[in-house]
Amino acid sequence: MSSSGSGGVNVAVVVFPGSNCEHDTVEALSTVDARGELVWHTQLSLEGFDAIVVPGGFAHGDYLRTGAIARFSPVMEAVRQAAASGVPVLGICNGFQVLTEARLLPGALMRNAGGRFLCETVECEVISTSSALTANTSVGQRLRLPINHFEGNYTCAPDTLETLESSGQIALRYVSNPNGSMRSIAAVANRAGNVVGLMPHPERACTALMGSTDGQVLLGSFVQAAADRAGNSGTVAAVAAAGV
Amino acid sequence: MEVSALEGIADPEAATIERALPLLGFDAVGDMRVGRMFRFVVQASDAAAAQAAAEELAHRLLANPVIQRAEVAVHPLESEGAA
């Protein structure tokens, strides 16, 4: 599924030492009419990009904690500013971990319950359509997506969890909880909906050859959100830097 | 500095170790928590300043306050005499 009207969307794909899904991400973005460009983590500006993806991998070797050191990479200040101005920002797997460590998304990703590395295709259900990732989906829609992680066990404080529920920030849940995540959370957004993180890999589900094209539904939505914002830039630039 | 999971936060590594204990005959051992220790030198005017610096480091980098807590203990370096 390609999203009409999103052609020409430029997406920064941030690369840290140890990232390993950046090329897949660029390739997958091309299937939804967007142009992904690799951006090394020492870059200070992300000017000219309509959206940002923090891809999967093992940024900075996952030393200390997943995402803990990537959070302080020079590029993250530009990511923070873009997020605050409403630019769609997507963290996939390790990218999700980086965005939580950077406090751009609430909560944290812990070691999987059961202590096993998980590498399988799971079913996810759309819970909220108020995020950039799920705006073009419908509530209850089910998507088959691959997961590939050791630390995907979503955790947050009880009051944060209630806020996530009540303000529609839970974008996706696992149909069958694979990793112990609170309330089976697979994807969360910030309050404004422009910053989203998920543990499943939509970029690995963008051709029939790979078993599912459901990832295009999500990436297409994300790219469309970027196109819509770029088309209206100036009028929506004042999206508040909503606390997460 | 010792960093470990907050009370109430699942600690799957500790749970896995705990499951192995009965096999080894350690029936009396429980409430396992697994943490990580950081040992480092802080140059500071006194112990309180060193403590404050270490706690700042814990808060900003070494521990994630969403899921972890840090306990700091300051010991003066012997070569520099008692602080």
C-alpha cells in the first residue's frame, strides 16, 4: 500500500555505532514513496527533513542499558527539537529504547519476562489512531509484524500507565503478550502523537516475500503524517512540546 | 554505586537465578535481586560533595529512574588521607 500524496517526503534515518536496521528502513520507506537518508549520530542538524526514524540495532553496543548512551549522542538534541516542533519521530525496537531513555517517550523497556530472546512474527492490534504511526489505521485492526528483541518488556509507573490509557497514547498492543509488557503494550506515543515507538519491526514486513506487508500500513501512515505536516508547515509548527 | 531494579519492578534475571536455587539445595535463599556495581574515583573537596556528584551521575546516566534505583557509598582514597 503506498500512501498517495506523500511523495517527496524526506526521512532522516539516524545511525549510531551499532545500529543495524538502517538500510532495511531506507528500503522499506521507499515502498511507501518516501526517501530515507542515513544520518550519522554526530550530525547536529536535521534541517530539511520531514520526519525522523531511529532504527533498530544495538546503539553504542547497548552498553550500560539499551539506548542509555545513544541518548547523549550529538544528533539527539536535533531530534528533541524536531519532536517538540511536531515533526513525526519513529523509534523502532532499539530506536524505541533510545527514545524512552531520551524521555521523548514515557516508560522503559526491560529484559523480556521469561528471559528469552524473541524472534518471531506476532499479531498486534491497533488501540489508538491518534499517533502518526496509526493515523491511517482503524481501531481493532490486526497487523502481523516481526519482533526481534531481548529487552521489549514495556514498563512504566502506574500513574503513567493510566495516563497512557486515558489519553490514547497506546498505539498498538500484542494480541498475545510475548515479552511481559504491561497491558501487552507494543507501541506508545507521546501526548501530541508525533513521537511513537514500537518494538515490532514494520520495516521487515514491507514485501510479500518477507511474509507480511502489514508494516507498510504503519510506515505509510507515518509518512503520510509527515507529508500532511510538511504541506501545512507554519500552521502546525506550534504543536506544543507536550510532556510525555 | 549499586544500581538495581526498583522494588515492584520485575527482575527476570533474579527470578531465573532463583528458580535454579532449589536444584542446588539452597532452599533457604530467596528475595534475590540482581544489580550492577560501578566503582569510580571522584575528585571532590569532601565526602558530601563526592556523594552529590555520584548521585548526579546516577540520575543522569548510570541508573534509569523509571525502573532502577542507585545506592551510593563514598570511601576516601587511602593515599589522600582521611577526608
